[in-house]
Amino acid sequence: MRILMVGAGATGGYFGGRMALAGRDVTFLVRGQRKEQLQRDGIRIAGPSGDATLSQPKLITAEELKSAGAFDVVIISVKAYSLESAMNDFAAAVGDNTVIVPILNGMRHLDTLAHRFGKEKVMGGSVRIVCDVEPDGLIRQMTKLDHMNFGEIDGTVTTRAQALYDAFSVPGITLVLSKDIIDTMWQKWWILSTMGAVCVLGGGNVGEIVATGEHGVAMALAVQDEAIAIATANGHPADAEFVKGHGQRMTEAGSTLTSSMYRDMTKGLPVEADHILGDLLARANGVKAPLLGAAYTHLKVYEGRRG
């Protein structure tokens, strides 16, 4: 099975790297400096799931892809705001039987991809991992999370879905072939929104926010309540035990946990404000969410300053 990983940043580099290390035929669609870095140093991963180096990853550019033929599966791991340009880059890899598995944040990309390539080609996907690319290119996995969920939009377990499950089943990836991937994506959405909003509003990591006292803890739990309420209003209630566990993570003393959106903001990079918080607020369905709104406003001011 020929796998095209669109992007080789923290997420694409980790999951694509794990697959390639296990012998899967993975090609990374990359650009510019990242390509040069990977050609020189390979894909290097460090963290709880095991340190590893893929010394000679298969790399391809958008121009080279035009003559490479169709791939069996295209996994999209770019930031949500880069999807439009990414689709132009990987379009040549999509053939009659190609399956597209996006592991982007939010939900709007499903409609975008279906409109461009046909809904029959698109599966749902979601990953849970806390990782970042360090300045020297090392992919640093910060917690034990290495989860990847995917599945057909309608919940059926098809022959092609099972074939992808077999291909994606490698060491370092906790894999689930979901029978309700939309529900899984909504769960990821409220978790991501909570983490992003709490770090943005608190201006630090979980431990720093908790250290401020009862108001910091109350803020974190109130943000989580708002996000869960919106998910519930859209027909995707959260599991009680899962809510309890995530609430504990969001209020753990001494925790260095942060959201990727907050880390991007502190680096002066673009953020997924509209895709993570803006779209969620647009689906509030009457739910009052002042804290999520405040975090979104903060991010939009940041974007305005970036220009």
C-alpha cells in the first residue's frame, strides 16, 4: 500500500515516521526548509513511545508528485488553515481508488475535502498526541498519548477500512478503527478547545494556571463545561468517566501540559483560531460560552497583530 503523508511536522512526522519505521511504504509531501532538514537529518522521534530515527525518509515535492502516480491512501496532517494549498499540492496523488484520511482539527475539512474530491473518497480521522518539533527538527513526544482513530463517515466497517487498519497497525501507534468517527472527532474537538482556551486565557501551562489558586482551577473547569455543553447540544455528549479524567488533567498541580495552539501563539506562528474555537462557537446552538468567546477574541486580536 502506497501511503502519502501530507506534511512532516510534529503530527505527520510522528505517525508517518512510525509507519515507515515498521516497513510501510510511506512518502512525505514536504516543502522548502523542512525537506532540506529531513534529507540531512532524517525523521527523529523522542518520547515515551520510544526514541527512533528514520535516517532516509522518502520525500517528495508537489511538483515531483505530478509524475508519481496515484497513491492508495493520502493522510493529511497539515494545520487546518493550510488545507486549501495542501489540496492543490496533493491533488495529483488522488486516483479513482484513493482513500483520503484527514487528521486535522475541527470538522469543516470534511465538507471541504468532499467538495473537492468526492465524499466517497473521504474517511474521518482524529489523533491524540502531545508533541512538537524542536528547533533542530527533533519531534518531541511529551506524553504517552499516541492515539490514532479513523473510520468511514457512516460508521460501517468496510474492506478498505480494514485494509487501512492493517497498514496503520505499527508499534508506537495506539490505533482504533472507529464505528462512530464523527463522535470521536467531536470528543477531540471539545478536548482541544478546552485545552486551547484554558492556556490562552491563563497565559501559561496547566501547572502555572493551577498554581494561581481556586480561580485558575475554576476557570479551567468552566471552560471544559462550556465546550462539553456545545458538543452535547450537537448530539455528541461526553462520557462521564472521560470528562472526569480530562478535568483532572486540566487541573493537575505542577503539570507542564500546554495546547499546540498556545505553543504556536507563543512562537509567533499562525493559529487555528477559526477552525478550533470559531467553528465551535458557531455551532453553540444557544449554549452560552463566554470563556470560549473570550479566548477566541484574544486569538483574533493576536492574528490581527500578526497581519
